[in-house]
Amino acid sequence: MNDFDSDMAAGLLKKEGHEIVQDDDSADVILFNTCSVRQHAEDRVLGQLAELKGEKKKRPDLVIGVMGCMVENYKTKFFADYPHVDILIGTRSIPELPKAIETVRTERRQVLELAKTGFGYELLEMPRLEGKFHAYLPIMTGCDKVCSFCIVPYVRGREISRPLREVADEVRRLAEIGVKHVTLLGQNVNSYGKTVASGESVSADFATLLRAVSKVPGIEKIGFTTSHPEDASEELFQAIRDEDKISRRFHLPLQSGSDFILERMKRDHTLAEYRKKIDRMRELIPDIAVTTDIIVGFPGETDADYEATKKALADIQFDGAFIFKYSPRPHTAAARWEDSMPMDEKNRRNNELLNLQKEITKRKNQTWLGRTVKVMVEDMSKKSREEVLARTWQEKKVVFKGSGTLIGSSLRVRLEQVFDETYRAEVVSIPPPPRADHSGRPAKTGASSSSERAGTKEFQPE
Ligand code: 5AD
Ligand code: SF4
């Protein structure tokens, strides 16, 4: 979601004639897109903002802006603590960014934009995606759940979905400009359609949306993130089973293997209910790769609770897991509970689970060796100019011999070896040479540099 927001901000600014540069020295405007999920991410931004104080003294015309969740979290307190910040843009106000920069420059005043209603992405222009094969596409935003550790409902607001027709139109437009792979985004995409934006009466669930997007010609791969166990439905699993464009990686946060902790986390499910979903998903879609998020050191987590989480990881055998140390967040219920576990112990639990999962991932990855699978080529390999980097439908990384002309195409490869979670493969079938696509224009096969490519990230979290 944050990558999408950064992309959108860059696109809007480019459209206004701004140029995107990566170094602070040559920039007239420095923007921070921020995340509030854990304290660590906030601390890094605050540190960098403090460092810019001197720069702003030297260059008073420098415009400094902060976007995203931290703005919703701190609001005007930001201006009080960091008076050299000029612009604060909340999570649903990114389209206001170009105007805000203009206002600072012409009126020399600070600008705060917070919008708690609406989607914030309407009328999105997409020139920034020309020549790219992958696009993020938000289908809903906000979250109506109240997980007791999570700041998201406070900084992203109430849940709201974009109408199905609007999403389908946007996917068609993306396909027309050459996009082949879309990643549907939302805090809880599984509850898509429960609260629809702009008064639209058509209500559809996420399974229906996935089936509709699968029908769009030109789109070859569809990913989505992130899911919630309570809303991950039988219909959704059936849609994935039936539509082979849909990615076979399902990220389903478990958070803890202890029912006592799950209850305190207000996750609305037990471990047994979670397992039932995974078992059913694996039954219907045998080639599905399941990944998860785990929090260690949640207030009240005893040794026995932690052992239950360890056992759940060993039993469920995820393909991958993010392990987080609990971090108390303002506004949340858990922040009022005692967070008494020493950091050393949180670190120990974190490392132990990381090591356990690493072994499981390694074993699972080996079971794929010798198989022929479909992959989509995403980039050149970082290590060799003669190799390309692709991902399987399970979102596992694969390298093999090939040139930049393959970027964005799907082909079949045989997985020969695996090192550090990356496979080495042999090509089995090469895609046909470039030809006119459904839009009547030549198919795009040119290499795109990794900086302009909106590539998928490892297990993108909520
Ligand atoms: N502390 C630690 N991890 C958290 N997450 C969300 N809030 C917190 C917190 N307060 C983790 C959850 C979620 C992922 C995106 O971040 O595991 O699924
Ligand atoms: Fe919503 Fe996910 Fe946060 Fe729970 S963890 S409140 S489902 S965003």
C-alpha cells in the first residue's frame, strides 16, 4: 500500500512537471512517505527529519513534506515538534500534494491535509505506468477490524471499497497500456465489497472481483494482499482454484499460535479455525504457497503461549513468515496493557522463530525441485547480465539465462537447484516473438530498469 502511495505521489508530481531525483542535495522538495505499524519505522523518519533541520536553515526555499500514516498519527503535533516541516498529507489526501507544494511556495505557509472520508484515489491518472508490466491497484482502503495491537484503523480510517465497475475499468485501462500483472491492494482485501464507496449499489465480494479481473484480456497474473483469516472464504478459495491467472501465494497472518493471545489480540478466530482454513485451501489448491505474519512478545505472552506459536509454525509448515517483535502503538487497546517482556527475550523469540521458519522454507523449497512451472520475468538478475529474475506463481524467485527482452513475459521453466530461496532454472518453453497485442499496438517487451519498475516485494505485509 505504501509503495503504491509513493508511486502515486511521484506520478502526480511528474504530471505537474516535477522531476523525481533520489538525492537530497539536488532536490527542491523532500517527501517522506511514512508507516506507523511499528515504532521502529517511525523512529527512522523522525531521525531523518531532525537531520534536515540544518539543511532547511541553509536553504529556506527547500520544501519538506511528510505523507502517510504518521501524519494521521501525529497530526499538528508534527508542526509543533518539527517546525521546519512544510507539508503534512494524510493517507487519503495524496491527490492534494501538488497543490500543497504550490501553496507553500507561493504563500509561504505550512499546509495540513487530512481527509477521513472518501477513497483518495478517484480519478487516478496512470501515465506513470506506461511501459511497465506490473501495477499495484488499491481496491479498498481502511480497516473495520479492531486488532488490539494495530494502529492501521486509526491512521487509515474506516474500511471502504471501490465499486467493482470502477476496479474492472481500471484493470482494462492498465491492460491497454501493456500491464500484465496487477497486485490488488487493501488492508483486508477479503472483506472487499462490504462497504462500497461513492454510493454505488452494486455489491460484490472479493471472489467475484477476482473472477471479473481474471476475465480482462491481456492481464496474465493477479496477486493480492493482504488477507484476514475470518474473511478468507470458501468462495475465494474456489475462485483461486478456478482461475489460473491468480497468484498461488496466499499471505494469511496468523499472529500467534495461542488461543489466549489470539483472543487478547481480538483476531476473531482460534488456531483450530485458522488451521481449518489452511487445510481447506490446500485441499482445493494443492500448489498454493501460504505465508504468514507472527508477533512475538505480545503483552501477556507466556512461555507456553510462545511454545504454542512455535508448534503452530512447525505444524502448519508455511512457505514463509514475517516475524515481528511486539511494539506498543498509540490509540490501540494493547498499548494500555503492560509490555513487560525484556527486549532480550523478544529478540530471542524473534530469532528462534526466524531460524525455525528458515529451515521450514528451505525444506518446502526443495520439494519443488525438478518441477516445471510457469514464471513471469520481472527484471535482469542482480548478479549476472546474462540472466533474468522471474517469479513463479507461488512468488518464489527464479533465475535463468535470458535477455532483457523477456521482461514482462510468462514462460515455463524447470526448477533445477535452489540457493537461499532463489531457484536456478532451465527454460522449457519460450514465449512467441512480439506481435500486435489485443490493443492493436506492438506488445511491449523492452527491458525496464528496476528503478522504474513497480516490482512485487517479498510477502508485502498489511
Ligand atoms: N507490533 C508488532 N507487529 C505489528 N504488526 C502490526 N502491528 C504491530 C505491532 N504493534 C504486524 C502484524 C501485521 C503486520 C503487517 O505487522 O503481524 O500482520
Ligand atoms: Fe485491520 Fe489487519 Fe490491523 Fe487487524 S492487523 S486492525 S485486520 S489492518
